[in-house]
Amino acid sequence: MATAPRPYAGPVLLAEGFRPFFLAAAVWAAVALGLWVALLSGAIVGPRALDPLAWHIHEMLFGFVMAGVAGFILTAIPNWTGRPPLRGTPLAALVVLWLAARLLALAALVSTPPAILVGAVDAGLPLALAAYAARQVMAARNWRNLVMTGPLLILAVADGLTVAEAGDVAVPNGLGWRLGLAAIIILISAIGGRIIPAFTRNWLMKRGATALPPASPGLVDRLALASLHTGLLAWAFLANGHGPGTALAGCLLLLAGAANLARLARWRGWTTLAEPLLSILHLGYLWVVAGAALLGGTLLTSAVPMATAIHALTAGSIGTMMLAVMSRATLGHTGRPLTADRATVGVYLLVNGATLSRIAASLMGGTHLSLLTLSALLWVTAFTLFAARNLPYWRRPRLERIL
């Protein structure tokens, strides 16, 4: 007969995965971009294993985003499987692994640590998460969610390729970071398709609405995901080339933009404007639509700058969706009402302002210093405010335990 797990008595910050990793994601999003500005200004000099642009890309995708993904996966798996969450010492070990990778990446700005060491430590977190997720899902026979290990494995490979390229290993130029970005957008599209219509449907039903998002995926969803995932992976491998394959990838991404817009419309986001905690999820997915269409445009014409598409997907989709999911998960898993206060709404406005400013700068050739500075300032302020607002929640037990 199975015995119930013993109550957790360790530090609250290590009680659930979202607590330390959402804190790490928010803090590093602000710190890493501040360091990027310092690198651009020449304030940080020295021999480097990673050049400033490579470091910026690496730390946004595999530092900031990876921490947010870890927090989400470690929090979602107990809900998917009904098994106890990872907490205490094992969770602390994953956090230490993430921190060690950040320290090595920082060392790569002023010295030349072995690329194999940087890559091995940095790829350790997605590999550990994939192994943990696979074990928990298989133990619970929750086969539907085993697919979530795929993007984690791709992220590990992508991280290794990115570091290998910086270490002068002969890999296709930019393949690592493109593959990493593709894996993250694939995760957003898959998870977004589960949570956005479900949360919207529940919220509308509580208000007596009769026009609801569909309860299950349909043909539009399958077309949207197939075209987006195929188009992103084709872009990752073909972006440096020319010819029919690149043009086909561009057409697939344009189709993905249209199909995902139709998918998003089925979720009835315009009915959620009264609750920013919910409507921000729809806005975050709208950035996926815009980013896919712009990325397709970059493969078909030189009129669309690549930086415009990349920042629609990164600052826009990833930045917005990360904040949307982290704020909702934090409130829900700490026993607080699922509604956005003024500070949270301000965070949402700031990150979207940062995205629009960065896109405007790229459309002006990427050299409009005032817009770049404004974008960086808005981004750093957004994540600093988010961390400050939610730190008390991450450090304290659920409300039910203290009321």
C-alpha cells in the first residue's frame, strides 16, 4: 500500500519549481539586458569566448527563457501526472546548475573558458528537465505529455551548437540559436493551444457567456501547428541559403501566420479585455502570428529586416508570454485571486512597449540609438517591477497555509 509523501518542511522558495526559477528568469532578464547595453557601449572589454551579440542571444534564449521554461515544466508536471512536485535539495541542484551556467557565460565575456565546459554545463538543465519529465510522465502513464520532452532535447542540442560555433567548431552559422528559438516558439504554440482557450472558456462560463472557444482542437489547430513547426524548423536549417527550399520555408511561415491568426480568433480573445491576466495571453499569441508572418517575409524579400521578425518572436511573443504565464502561475499556485493588479498591468504595457520600440529601431536600420535605449529601459523596468511585485509571493507559503 502506497504511503502519502511526508509534508515538506524546507525553505518556501524551494517548495515548487516556479518559485526559484521564475525569480531567476525575471532577475536575469533585467540583468542580462543591462549587461548587453554595457557591452555595446564598450564598458566591458577583454578577451572573449563569446562576442557581445553571441552572448546576448545565448543568455536570452538559454539563460532567461530556460529559467522560465524550467519553472513552468516543474510546476505543470505534478498537475499533468498527479505525482509530487520536485522540491528541496533536488530542486536546489537544478537551480545551482542554471547558476553555474550563467557564471560560465559571464566568464566568457572577459576570458576564454573551454567551450566544451560551457556547453556541457549549459545543456545540463534542459537535459535534466527532459529526463525528469519523461520519468514522471511515464510513471503516471500520462503519454500525451511525453511529447513535451522533444523541445527540451532540441534546446539542449541548440545550446551546444551555439557554444560550439563560438568555440570555432565547424557548425552552420547561426543554426544553434535559430534552432533554440524555433523550439521555444514550438513550446509556446503547443502549450498556448492548451491553456489559452481553456482559461478563456472557464472565465467566460463563470460569467454566463454562451459563445465560447472550442473545447477541443480542430482542423484549424492542426494546420496552424503543422505549418508553424515545419516552417520554423525549415528556417532554422535553411536561413543561410537561397533557392526553392528557402522560398518554401517562407511560404510555410506565411501560411502559419494566417492559420495561427484563424486559430487565435477561435479563442475569442476580444471577450477577455476586462481581465488583463487573461487577455495578455491572447496578445502574447498574437505576437507569434506577427513573428511567423514577418519571418516568412524575410525569407521571400529583403524589404523585411530579419531583426524585425526576430524581435517580434523574442521580445514580443516570448517576453509577453513568459510574463503572462509566470504571473498567472504565481497567483494561482500561491492561492491568490486570478486577477491582474495595476503593477502587473504596468509590466505588460512595459514589455510590449519595449517590443514596439525595438521593432521600430530595426525598421530604421537598427541604428536608431534612442529607440534601442528606450527599448532596453522598458524591458529592464518591466522585469525588475515583475520581480519586485512577485518576490513576496515566491518567498511565502500558499495563503491557505497561513490563514
